[in-house]
Amino acid sequence: MKNPIVDYWYADPESRVYGDTVYMYVTNSLPFDDQLNLDLVTTKDLKSFEVFRNILDMSTYKGAHRAIWAPTIIDKNGKYYLIFAANDIHSEDEIGGLYIGVCDDPHGPFVNVFSDGRPLLNKIYNRAQPIDAHLFKDDDGAVYLYYGGWGHMMVCRMNETMDDFLPMPEPAYDGIARELTPDAYVEAPYVMKIDGKYHLMYSSGHWTDGTYCVKAGVSADPCSKFEYYGDVLRASELADGPGHNSAFCFKGQWYVAYHRRTIGDLDPNHRKLCIDRLDIVDGKLSHVEMT
């Protein structure tokens, strides 16, 4: 495996393993007005990679026209559901937020779940910008949506048909969204389960520079606050600003997919897609050595 894995400016990878293939859904790391769709990178061996362009049927997402960001995907009832952020909204009066699409195939094209083209969520609960979604499916099949920018992380629980939210334990905004913000959280949540506990990786620092990094926390419950316990990815002599990650288990080994920067390259959009080994020691996520 050689990093970066493809010769494109990509960011925010959401990684899943379906069958014998690793799927990585990515943001096109371009100026916001040029971020018009999402791409997919796949591999069967972590050595050779195939790129699929424009996996969203954008004609079905009403009002989504820029800043198409940070995809997340989950399989449910034989279908694949993909959520992404659009338009970088800063108020509920703007069109955009988190949209959800569906397809029978993990390659797409993903079509809006809603025939009228509306987003799934455009509310701004407690200053949590509706961006950077992550779908986590628990052992009992329950699906949770973690999301949030501007230093606030929220969680909602999806209904069985993936087109609405179920009530959440109080306190919850509108009865559906709870805040779970851990220490130094900025954005980009990712949740995994290890030995019955829920582990959260999240990005801290600033996405445009070398301060960007990934921290980890743990909780006994998917809807309770995560307690920070260590850093997973930080800048090194090799690369700057590693962050907005996901993880996947492939052929018995865990890996982290993330983006990073070349040291000294000050263009904020010059982010590269990378994969490195992720070890779990004594039930916790270890620091990743970038390669």
C-alpha cells in the first residue's frame, strides 16, 4: 500500500467493506463552488484502486448546488443509504443541510429518498452546523446519525425506513437530537464498537492547516457523551493536518482512511486520500503512524 492512494484531491473519506471490496466515498477537495458531486474509490487488495465519478443524481436534490461534502453510507434492508452535506448553510433560512439518497448498489447513482427533493435535516440545533454526517449501525440494527460542525456534535436515531428520526431520551432538541460534544471537538465524527463499548474518532484543529488531527473517546452508550482518551492521528515529519477519517476492517486487520496535506503546501484544498493501519490495544484505538 502506498500513500496517497490515488492522484486526486480528495477529502473526508467514509469507508465501508461490502463483499470483497473496500468502498471509500469522498469529497472533491475543490473550492466550495466547484464541489458539485461526490466520488467513490474502491479496492480489492489495498494496492490498486478504481475511481467512480459523480455518484449522486444531483437532479433529485432540490437546492443543493455547492459545497457537496462529507458523505456517509449504511446498508439497511437490502438498500444503501448515503447522507451528505450541501451548500455550507449558516442559517435555517438557507436551502441545504443534510440530504439522504438511496440506491440498490453501493456504487450509486444515489437518488434522493424524498420525491420532492428536500433535505433530511436543515435545522441548526444548538449551533451544530448540519455537516459531516456519520451513520453507525449497532448490533441490534439500530442506526444512529452523528453529525455537526462549529464545535458541536449531535446524535439522532434513524427510523426503520431511513426517512425520519425516532424520539431520543431527554434532553433532546425537538425530541430527536442530543448533543454529545466531547473535549476539543470541531467536526467529523466516526463511531465504531469495540468489546461492547462505543469509540468515537473526531477531528480537532483547523481543516486548512497542520493543526488538524484526530482524537478518540469512549462511551458505554451510543447516545451518551464520549470521554476523550487519546490522539489517533497528528501531524508528523511526513505530513500535515491528518483528519476527517473513517475506519474499516479488511481481511482481519483494521485500517484508518483519512486525508492529509503535504508539508509546506498552503492551498487549503490540497488534501490527499490515505490509508494506514489502525491497531486496537487493550480495547482502545492506538496512535497511527502515518506512512
